[in-house]
Amino acid sequence: MEFGQRQDSKKRIYGIVGVIAFHVLVVWALVSGLARKAIEVLPMPIETKIIEEDVVQEEPPPPPPPPELDVPPPPFIPPPEINIATPPPPSQNTIAQVSTTPPPPGPPPAPAPVKQVVRVKPVVKASACRPPEYPSISERLGEVGSVVVQLLVGVDGKVTDSRVETSSGFERLDKAAIAGLSRCRFTPGTVDGAPEASWHQMKYTFKKPQD
């Protein structure tokens, strides 16, 4: 019994598949036939052209010729008489032309001479200047050398400032030279005869005393 049922079910499936295939073919045939008819029914496009009318422009008639007029001859005018006056002969007493051109300018005036400033340096008063003291420590150690100092001398002849220009190589000797020379008195420097504060350079050499 089961074998018969299986054959019946297979036949039923084959029948359903056949029906579906038949319907698909029918639908495809209808669609393709209608599409062709629709293409054939559509009319062809109509071409249109605009025809321009040739307008013939008529030329205007030529103007009539001007009338001929009798022109009278011009009146006769006699030429005028021209009297040419001759210049008088030149006089023997001629006046010489006076030149009014101004003379060239002279050379510019010479500049005024520049006044030269006369400066006089300070001068140390030997009677009022003692030599610096030799430091005892430097003497024992044998320190010797030359010191160059700059001294600012005021208008009263006294030293108001000082500085070492060239060192001796030993600080004790430099300080001793500045201390001793700063106590000296000077004749102040002048500018055109008037006293003026100015710098003055002095040199002092420390030597080892001889036994």
C-alpha cells in the first residue's frame, strides 16, 4: 500500500510542475507579442521644417536730376594799388648799444678763521710732592716694578680722583703709588687761560734699596 501511495504523490508533483511551466510559457508569449505590437503601433516621428519666405526688397526710385540754373559771372574787382615804402638811409651818427648784463658775482667771502683753543696740562709742584713709601712687606719679599697712574687734578691743584693705568704686577706697590702721588699738589691745567679740571699721568718705579 505504501508503494502505491508514493507513486501517486510523485505523479501529483510532476503534474503541478507541468501546469506551472505551461502557465509561465503562456505568460511569456503574451508579453512578447504585446510588446512587438506596441512597437509596431507607435507612429514614426514627423519632421518639420520652417520655410522662410524670401522677402524681395524693392529699391526706391532714383531722385530727379537737379534743375539747371544760369549762374551770373562774378563782378570785376580792380586790383588795389600797393605803394612800397623804402626805408630811409642809415644815419652816420649811430648810437652804440649799451649792454645791461650785470657783471658776474665775485668769489664768496672767506670763512672766519677758527679760533684755536689753547690747553695747558697740569704741572706737579716738586716741593709739594713726596715720593710714595715703599711697603715693608714688598721690600722684604723683593717686589719691584713701575706703576703708571692717572690723576684728576682739580681747579685748586688738588687730586680729586686716581686710577692705575699700568700695573707693576704687585697690588701693594700699585696702592702705595696711588696713595703717595695723590697727596701731591699741582698747578691746575687751563683752557685759554682759565683753570680746568684735567687728567695728568705720572709714573713711579719701586726699586730695591741698595745695602
